[in-house]
Amino acid sequence: MQLSGSGAARIAPPDSMRADISAALGLGRAVVIMTGATVVAQPAALIDQVLPDRFALWAALGVMRAPANATTFERLTDGTRSVWRVTDAGAHTTIFELSGGALVAVTREEGGRSTSQLRLTRDPSGAVRKASLTDYARSLRLEIEVTGREPSEAFAPETWSLRP
């Protein structure tokens, strides 16, 4: 199955994001809201089927977030490149690759095998332009292209909840 569409992400640092997504030709709409450790989605089944877990969704926007239950952190630096290796309580490993302090790739591993990989393309200013995620475990490929950015005023409280 292949879907395309458009969407908008509203981000309120340090830990809140709302993504409103619509498929092309009116085939569907979805909302995912992440605030702190809470994630809500509508329709939840579609979001679980199509979107990556929350650490990868943040990473697609260039934000490095450690997965829940992280138990070990290792860091290797070589010039302007650094690699962070984070292992969680379930022995899943997440590898964050940074270049010049900016996130450029994230790989998830289970049992020593890569289960997913995210690659970021940045524009000359350093802003994320494109995120390409390949989820080998679910045979899923997700591409996000950032076509614009707009600063905004503070978001209304109802932004962070789903409408009934």
C-alpha cells in the first residue's frame, strides 16, 4: 500500500507536538498528539500502522529523544561526528548519529540486527528538509518533506487534546 498526503506539525518546546495529517484524495485524516510521556492518536489503529514510534517521529524533525526506559548511554566522538548508542531495558539499541551537533541519522537494533533506519537531509541553514524512515520489521517506508516553517504565538490549550 502506498499513501501520500500533507500535514502540519505544531511544536511547543520542550516536549509537545501535534501532527495533523490528511491523505491525498480525501482517503483519510489522522491526528497524533505527544505531550511529555503521553501519546494520543485518532484513529489510533491507523497511526500505529503508518507512523513510527514517538522517538522516531521527533527524530524526523531533527530532535534527539532517548527511547523510554533507557538504561545505558555510550558516546563516541571523532572530530565533528559523534555517535550516541542508547540501550533500553528490553535490550533494544538506538544509535543516534550527529554531524556538527545536528542529528543526521537514527538506527534501531534488536538482537544485533537493524530494525529501522531514519536519514535526515538538511538545507544550507541546517533545518531538516526531508526525513526518510525505513522500518524493516514492518516493511514500511515513510518519507516526510518539510515544505515550510512559520513561527506562531502560543497555542491554545485545546490544541493538546483530541476532539470527540
